[in-house]
Amino acid sequence: MTDRHAGYLVVLKDSIREDDDQATLQAIQQIKGVISVQPIVSDPKMEIAQTQATYVVAEAVIKFIAKYGKGD
């Protein structure tokens, strides 16, 4: 038996201004089967979480390079 998808959450690489989002919203709306497109408003908590996650990943990459990288 195959699972059925009821929807998708699309995450943008960077936050965009509300007054610049109409083209993006319209493009998603034109995808076959889409009945609703609702923006998710960015807030300080989201920005903090993204910054913290970026820091954790960057720190892990730096540690990996320090341990296994060749300084050639």
C-alpha cells in the first residue's frame, strides 16, 4: 500500500519581503492540484533557530577539516 500526500511544506532559502512575494505565491499556486498557498511569517525565534543551526553545522565542518583536512 502506498502513502498518499496531502500537502508539502516548502522552505525558502532566504526570507523574502511580503511586498515581493506575489510572483512566488502565484507560481506555487499554478502547480497542478494546489488549492491553498499560505505564507509563513518569519519571526525572531525562527531567525535565532536558523542562526543557531548554521553555527552548529559550521562548527562541525571546521572540526572535521581540522581533524581530517590536509593543509596543502
